[in-house]
Amino acid sequence: MRYTVFGSGAIGGTVGAHMVRGGESVLFVDKDLDHVHAMQTQGLTIKGFAETFTVPAEATTPDALPDQLETVLLACKAPATEEAVRTFANRLSPEGCVVSLQNGLNELVIAKEVGQERTLGAFVNFSADYLEPGLIHFAGRGTFVIGELDGQITPRLHTLQRALGHWGDVRLTDNIWGYLWGKQAYGAMLFATALTNDSMADAIDQHREVTLALAREVLSVARALNVTPLGFDGFEPDVVMSSDPAEVNASLDRLIAIRHTDEKTHSGVWRDLAVRKRRTEVDAHFIPIVERAEQHHLEVPLLRRMIEMIHEIEDGRRELAAANLDELAAELRLPATR
């Protein structure tokens, strides 16, 4: 099997490098010419929490793809999904498929372009950052799950599991949507932490009520769609929705403790805003949720305001500051923490 990693940054690069080291045939694809050149000439280096290694990397740009692709591991940013898939859709072999290693609900976008039968879902929750051309920081392990969109456990899932397994423990699920919606709720919390310069753990800890309220808005939409959100790596959707404050805070304590063990202290969203000075994935992640909320007559005011605040930072009209979360909390008359 030939694998194509389309988007060879933090997640795609980390997964692909482990696959190469495990003996899989992998083509790395990226729009960043410097990154492609570095991989071609120096290989791809993974600077990990447990080890550092370099693999030889066959790499190219999207305009130089081979005529036929088998399994595509899509790891570009969510807003680029439709354009990326259209770049290679006519090159996908009849038995080929696209696997979304992205954050968000991009499987819906991919399926529109290549068909649901050629789309596989993946839930990826490990920590990594692109540092510079040819160098990626693998900061900590987490949950990695793959599944068919219709819940079946198929032979191609088992084949993919073996290939991805060079990264570590990759599990199969019959409820990939449950993981993806769980990640969306947790992702809302992480986007909120990116409004500050604090670490993810500290921002969640010091602004518990507002970050929990964001997660609850997303989980409410999931439940309206008859999706059962699933937990992972300390995030427990059922407990988040509990009416028992002690139970909720104990769950949040566990989540924060896990975040404190990770070498990656700030989210990729924060890096986009503070380091790379580029627009985030906020619209691609959460506008579809806002739209579904409207369809089900649900209110998500906190999510709407967070989206606006992220855009204000992107446009240079707002600074990163802990006070942003106090302002967000004030939207629901929640108590300020500072």
C-alpha cells in the first residue's frame, strides 16, 4: 500500500515519519516549498518527548502529484479541506480513500467531494508543533482512533490500523462521530485558552466556568443530532454535562493534570495567533455547529462571541490577554476569576 500524507506539518509529519520508520511507503505533500525542500535534502526530523529521529522523506508539492493515489492521509488545516481534496480527487484510485487526520468535522466536506464510501474518519488527539522546515516537535501522546463513517468495522480499517500503528496505539471504533463531536467540545475550550497567553492548563483552571459553558454548548448541539459524544484523555463529556459541581470539578482537575504533563503548553490556535500571525480554523470548526444549533433552535451565545473575539485578535483589534476570558464570562454573567 502506498500512502500519501497531504499536509506534512505537525500531525501529518509526525504520523508519516513514524510510518516511514516502520517500513511503509509514504509520499509527503506540502505547499510550503522550504519544508518540501528540507525533507527532500535532509529528511524529516521528529524531535520527540521520548526520542528524536530522522527519516528519509520522499516529498513534493500539490502541483506535482503522481497520476494515481491510493490512501490519502489528509492533514491540512480545516479551511483548506475542500481545495485540497479537489487537488487530488481525480487521481484517487477506484479503491482509494481519504482519511481525515484533521480537527473539525471535515469528513462531511471530504465525503461531498469523493463520496462517503471513500471517506474514513479519524480522531487524533496527540500534541505536536511544526517548528521549522524539516523539523517537527512531537510533544506528547494521546488518543488516536479511526472509523468508518457508517460505523462498520471493515478490512480496510484493519489494514490502515496496522500502518498507522507504527505511531503507537491506534484503535478502531464504530462511533467515530462520537469522538469527533467530543473533540469539538474540547476544542471549544482550547480555542478559548488561545484568547490568552496562559498555558492551556492554567487558562482552563483559572476560567473553569466559561470554558465548561463553551463545551456544554457544543455538546448540546451534538445531542440534538442524536450523537453520543465520547470521552478521551481526561475529557469526559457526560461529566461535563452533569449537574453535580463536585463531580464536574473533579473531572476538570483530572483533565488539567493531564495537560500539565504535556510538553506542548499552548494550543495550535495560540501558535497561529501569537507566533505564526495567521488566521485560525475557528470558522471551519464552529460555524457548522452554530448553523446546526440554529436548525434545532438552540442558543450558543458563548460560542458565537468566542468566534468574534478570535477574529478581533486575527484582525489586530484585540490583544491576547486573560481579561478576554473574563469578558467572555461576562456575556453569560458568569463570575470573573481575576
